Amino acid sequence: MLVISRQLSQTIMIGDDIKLTVVRIGQQHVRIGIDAPKHMPIQRQEIYDAIKAASSDCTTEGNE
């Protein structure tokens, strides 16, 4: 894992198409803005995991 320090309003580029910007810094959280192509799915980890689990449940039900 690459760890990068950024301050408010500073940006991180991922490739040529994805830009992460520090929008707000609170006491216990950081708010990040993501600018990416519309075709690129972006999910929080817990949502991504729930989608994958639901998808896995659907495929295993068909195999019973």
C-alpha cells in the first residue's frame, strides 16, 4: 500500500483519468472528492463488499 500525505485542497492523480482531492479535514475523518470517468464504478469498501456478497449469493443459489 502506498501512503501519501496531502493537505486541504491538494490532489493525488491515479493515471491520467482519476483525481482525488482532499475536500475537508475533520477531527476523525477526511472528506475526499473523486473525479473519474463516468464508466468507472466507485464504491465505499463496505458497499463494494455487500454487492460482491449479494452477487455471490445469487450465483450459488443457481448451483444448488
